Amino acid sequence: MDKSKEEIIERAYKLGKKYEQECTGCAQTAIAGIFDAIDVRNNDVFKSASGLADGLGLSGDGTCGALVGGAMVIGYLFGREREDFKDMFKPMKSYLLAKKLHDAFLERYGTCRCHDLQGALMGRTFNLLDKNEFQEAIEFGMIKHCSKVVGTASKLATMIILEEWEEIKTNGRDSHFDTKNQ
């Protein structure tokens, strides 16, 4: 029997959270959680997220990697192909779906920036490129906090993906921007 939409969404949350706890690397753990929940594989997308942890290269000064990972999966599934590169309307669906993910994440956390999330969730930020602060972050429970954020980003992205697939199945076309009728 097929899994229900709710079961798939819950699986994305649990896997994203679990992968962050076991493997770390918020962008990759979100991608893995989403991909595994929806039974999709693409090692190139997964690998391309390697440098996106902790707001880009462990800088803390960028968008949460889990949010970016969710947007990467949305782009992979609904984005513009290279053959359509010159068609400025082709990426519109992925833009709008990524914006929907952004807005839901922002509503939940009040920020998308990694250091701001750290401050809100843990009362301080950590420089993960510094060996001592990295160890402090681990001892402070950063992985516990970040794993919940990864789970949430995975869940939100999966909800958006499943809703879009349902819309396409129901209407038989792109629900956001039909360039053929322009």
C-alpha cells in the first residue's frame, strides 16, 4: 500500500532530523531526508550541497543550509533545464515554490540567517571554523537544535513538493506559470 501524504511528510521530518544528528551538514541532511522520503536519488544534487553547512562554508553568515537544501530539491524537481536556459519564464515554478518554502520557514523561525537562528535557539552563536568553538557548540547541544531545524525544513519542502505533484496530477500542467499561454 502506498504511503499517505502525511506519512511521507513525517518521514522527511524524521529522516532530516536523524541525518543531521548522525552525519551533520544541514544542507545535505535536509536533501537526504527529502530525497529518501519521496524516493528520489541524485548524488550530484546531494554532493553539490557539501559546502553549504552553517550558512555557507561554516561562516554562519548566510541562509540556513537546511532551507537551501530544501530549495535545491525543489529546483531539481521543478527547475529550468539547460536546454531552456534562455527562457526566462521556465524557472518561475521553482522560484515561486522556493519562495513558498522561504516564507513558511521565515514564519516558523523569524529568520533565515544561520547566526540569527543560532542566537534565537541557543542564545549565542558559534564560529564552527574555530576548533574550540566547534567543540563548545557540540557540548552546548547545537546538533540537537539544528536537527530540529533540518527536520522542519525537510518537512516544509516535502509538503510543497507533494502539493505541487498533486496539482500537476490533477491539472496535468504547471500550476504556477504556463508560458504557452503568454
